[in-house]
Amino acid sequence: MTDITLTRADCLARDGTDPLASLRQRFDLPAGVIYLDGNSLGARPRTALARAQDVVAREWGADLIRSWNDAGWFDMPRRLGDRLAPLIGAHAAEVAVTDTTSLNLFKALAAALRIQANAAVATAAVTTAAVTTAASSSPNAATSRPISIWPKA
């Protein structure tokens, strides 16, 4: 194995010929910071602040629900998936960019529980209506009361 010793001057020379060096100017980094963290959002692109302000003020604030279509919010998971697909060896329309797996599982389970709870309430309402109808037509209607089989929260 060959030992390679790099000096600061060597590194600066390589930085000077790096074809990606100019991309650093696209990011808003504090002076003197070398940012190599790969487990975060990364450094904020300079254009991100103006874009975020536009989304909040115009797309969300002024355009309201129209932005789902006019600003492309509805199609964004697929558009981003189409752009990501070649990077992971997939074809267009095979990838959608969404929340994290944990969030998606939570949302799916929460929706399933909501559906289950709504179905149980609907069943209880139908059962209560049936008992009420049966009670009002019974010979002892004056003493019969409707019941609910769904426990109150």
C-alpha cells in the first residue's frame, strides 16, 4: 500500500481545479464553515428562502386550495418520483416521493382505525334505530326505551 501525504497546499490546489467548487456559492453557509453532514437537510440553498416565502404567501396564502392543481401540489409526489427513478434504477412512473415509511404507516393505520370506528358507529346507529322502531311498535311502547350498543367515549 502506498502512503499518500496531502498538505494544505495540495488540498487548496485540488479545490482550485474542482469542477464542483462553484456550487458552494449556491448555499447559504456561515463564513469558514465546511459542512459535510450527510444526515440532515444539508445546507440551505440560497434560493430556498425566497421559494418558501412564495409558497407560503402566494400558493398557500392567496391561491389556497387552487394550488393543489395550479401549483402542481397534487402531482408532486409522482413528478419527484420520475426524477428520482433513474438514480435508483427504476423507470418513470414506478416511484413516488412521499413521507417517511414511519409516517406513511402511521397515516395508513390511523385511517384504518378511523374507518373501523366510523363503521362501528354507523352499525350502532342502525341498531339503535332498529331497536327504537321495534320498541315504538311494541304493545308496551310506553315502557320500551331505545338502547345503544356502542359504548360512549
